[in-house]
Amino acid sequence: MAVFSSEAAVREKFQVTDTGLVSSGLVVRSLSDAHEEILRWIDLGVNAQSPPAAVVLGETLLAGAHLLRSLAAKSASGFREVRVGGNQVVTGGKAASLLTLSQEAEQAAWEALGPYLRPVSGVDVALATETRAVLGE
């Protein structure tokens, strides 16, 4: 599946240049997940062969959000508290910061993608169930 962005663009945007810390596979998987998510919502009129710059940016940001969530999970699993001479040392406490950055990147991604998404009507969802009295009226 051809994606709109690239591994290099995600690495550059999020300054993740150390391939020892963040494998190519993880970045590519994040990019693939972001692309699949975007395809569910993107307007069919968008040229997938030559997408607008905002779509490429949106995918880059969304892939970065996925990547940061993965790094947060890794950081959380390595969280440790150690006591040395009565002092508490905490390691692996970056998870909360990474999740915050992930949320900001995801919000920015959907804002960039906004003009290129299909309109979604909340009315369709509301019509899915029958109306019934809640208070026994």
C-alpha cells in the first residue's frame, strides 16, 4: 500500500533520528496505521497519487502520534522506582509526556486533514435506534 508520507518525513518532523532507539519497522508500522486510518475518512475526490501538501502533513503528524504512543508504552513498561541511600530514583517516567505530545500531534493531524475529509452527519447515527420513552411517559 502506497502511503502519502514517508519514514524520513516522520523521523524529521519528530526528530527521531536514532535508528537504534526507534527501529525502521516501528516508524513504517506507525505510518501504515496512520494511512489506514486516514483512508477510512478521506474524501474520495482527493488524488491519492499526488495528494495535497496538507494531506501529506496530516499523515506525517498522525504517524508521529502513533509512534509516540508506542514509545510511551515502551517507556511505561520500563518504569522503575529505586531507592539509593534513602533517595528515590525514578526511571522511565517519560510516558506521560510522550502521551501528551501524541495527543497534540493527533489533533494537529486531523486539523490539517479536515478540509479533505468526507462530511460525517451525526443525524445518521441518531436515526439508528427507535425513539422510546425513558421516564415511562
